[in-house]
Amino acid sequence: MKTKIAVANGDGIGPEIMQAVLRIFEATNVPLEYEFVEMGKSYFDAGHSTGMTSAAKDTIENLGILFKGPMETPKGKGVKSINVTARKVWNTYANQRDFRTLNGVETVFSKAGIPINLTIIRENIEDTYGGIEHLLTYDVAVGRRIITRPGSAQVIRYAFEMARRKGYTKLACAHKANIMKLTDGLFLETFQEIAKEYPDIQSSDIIVDDLCMKLVTQPQNFQAIVLTNLQGDIVSDLCAGLVGGLGFAPSANIGDNISIFEAVHGTAPDIMGKGIANPTALLLSGILMLRYMGLTESAATIENALLYTLEQGIHTGDFGDRSVQSVNTNGFADAVIANLGKVPANGGVKGQANMQLKATQPHLSKNKLTVTRGIKEEMVGVDVFVEAGELQPNELAELAKKCLTDNFDLVMISNRGTQVWPTGSIYTELVNEYRVRFEKKPGTTVSQKELLHIAADFSEDAKVCSVEFLMKFGDKIGYTLAQGQ
């Protein structure tokens, strides 16, 4: 029985490499059928603001699997990346990228005899990729970084399950919780809690800049790493560089209902139509997809043929021994097809009988909502962000004091996160946007209305750009101190 999946050819070299990969699948008798969907730059240009037709959206949601080539988002038209939009709309919360040393792909580490075999799991929905940004003043832009406990738990649990499935013994959480104590701190705290459920896997944490240094000096010490979205994006591209580049980096975007498998490299318009593109990354992504769908025997057959082909020195023009004539896209696919059934001398993989395929897409009636309940919440103050023109901190403080009631104290004023009142330094350079913090006095209870009144009163003397309530959850404060506070 064949299973139908959605396929999007992509832009640029996308159709060429997709055709090559599907030919390899066909030669392997992979039990799949394909429904091609309309997505990509040409659909942006045709007036579809999301980069896909409504029919494409319906097809993908009905089938639950999307196999896609690289896609371009038009520049300068104010539209969001179709790649990011697809991942977020369908809640593909875990981005898995596998990096390994490949025979025939020469790198600094392969020359040194240092094998690399590691997996990056990147949170795929939240963080700065929410794209929530505002200009508070002409000179000051602010972006919201959203990290949630449920979102962190989804990707972290997937990372532990993936590590167990692959037979890994170690999983590291990379973060910047030493600086971003609430956002990265929440991600790390969630990791440490879930790690208790997996005593068979050695868990650790590492600051992300230290991780980058160690990855380029001793990558063989890592097996699997889970990170937040932006940090994971950067680190996964760094890891691609360790194994030969994005042309050898497969990607899977895993969700509970819909999953997307894609090559993450660009559309390479400079070589579009020349038939010389390297299909390896898309083929490796397809192999990930086959394993995800339970087609493990087919996946192993194709992967062994690919590894054997690379081991024989067969290569496209972007890599390999320059003294050996390169092949074009179709020639590379032909070589892999000719080598089906062969196993490389090094790095061969084993499959198992193809599992019974299951439906991947339940029919949902409403959006899923996850909330942590039973936590005592208390409002303890408000941060009012204002545009203060040419005012110095002490002058702004005098205006802020006019808004005080018997329930509140003016606690702090900061500029770009650094305290400038009641204490500070004349050497701290200022921009024209300040954060002014009001906190309730001990023993008092304040309401949301009172906090908003402070901002409203302040607006009579300064332009209020934004307001954030200061919350306390149980014994934990839900806000950070300023630098120098």
C-alpha cells in the first residue's frame, strides 16, 4: 500500500534536485505517492501573501507530510519567509539536523581523522522568530523574544526521545541563561526537569558561545544538542560547515500533526537550469522522512547507496577531488541508483523491515492550548517605557514622581538596560528611550487598573511607548533587574 505525501518542488534549483531524489525513490520502490503543491516565489508574485495557494494548504493539512525543495522569499515586499511561516503555522516545533562525516567529502576534520556524528535539535516556533518588532522611537527598535514552558517542553522531550532512539548516551542543552535569565533560564529549567525522566541519558548544559568554540575544536565530543530557535539556527549552520557545508545538511521539521522535510540550503539561482546542482542535502532529508514514516528498510538502502557513491569519489562540481571529473545532477542520481544494494566500506547503516504506516494527520476541531495552572500570581509593579527627548535621567525622575500614589515607589530608570537613576555613571551614553520602573510598597495590593493609570498619568508629560506589568509567580519574580541595579 502506498502512502501519499505532499511535494513542493521549490524555487531555483529546487525542481532539478527534487526530480533527482524522486527518481532515486522510484528506483528503490519506495511505497509513496506524490501530490505536488503550489508554493514558492512565483506564488508570492501571483498575489498569494503566504507564498502558497489555499489548495496547497489544504492538501498539506490533509496529508500531514510535506517534502519540499528550497524556496525563496521575495525581498523588499514586506512578506514573511515562507519557510518560517510553514514551520510556525503547522507547529513543527522541533527542527532536527543530522551532521556526520561523509566519505568523499573532505573537511579539516576528515583530514585529521576526527569523525563527526552529531544531531542538533532546534526549537522551531518561538524566540525572536515570532518577528514581533516595534520602533519605539525613530532611534530605538525593540523585538520580543518569546520563550514558553510548553514550547520548550515539546522540543526538549523530542530531543530526549530522539537521543534514545538513536542510541545516544549524551544530550546537552545550550543556552545563554547567564545573561537572559528569564527566557533562556526558562528553557534551561525545563530541560533540567525533563532530564530527570531520562536517567539513561547523560544530560548537561553549556553556554552557547562556549559551545561554538568547542564545536570547532572538538566536535567529536558531542552527540546531541538542543537549543532555542535563533541560537539553534546559528549553531546548526556552524555544524554544517564542519561536515562540508549546507549541501550535506539534511533537515526535518517535526510536529505532532504535520512534519516538513527540506534542504535548508539556498535556491542557487546562479546555477538554476544548468543541471549541475548537488542533490545530496535533499536526498538526506528524504532519507530522514522515510525513517520518520517507518520506511526504515528503504531509508537504509538509499543511504548505503549514497554513502557508497560518495566513497567511490563520485561528486558534483561543488565538492570532491578536483582531479576527478564531476558529474551533473542527473549523473549523480544515476550513480546512486546504480549502487542500490551496495554497502560502503565505512559508515554503512542497517535497516529493519518497513513498519506499518499510520495516519499522520488527525482531524482537529480547534487549536490546542496548553496552560500551567495552580501558580499564584501577583502584580507588583509596572515598567513604563517612554520617549524622553533631551531629558537627563534626574529630570525624567522628577516627571515620574508626579505619577506616584501612596501605593507606589519610583524604583529605577534604565536606558538600554543599564540603570541611570537613582545611581549611574555620566559615562553611560543614552538614547531617547527610557524604562521607568514603579513598584508597589510592601504590604499593599494593587490592581491592573492602577498600573495603567500610572502610565496614563505619565503620558501627560512624556510619550509612553510601551508598558510591561511586573509579575510575581509564587516566590519567583517575573522580571529582571537593570544592569547596575
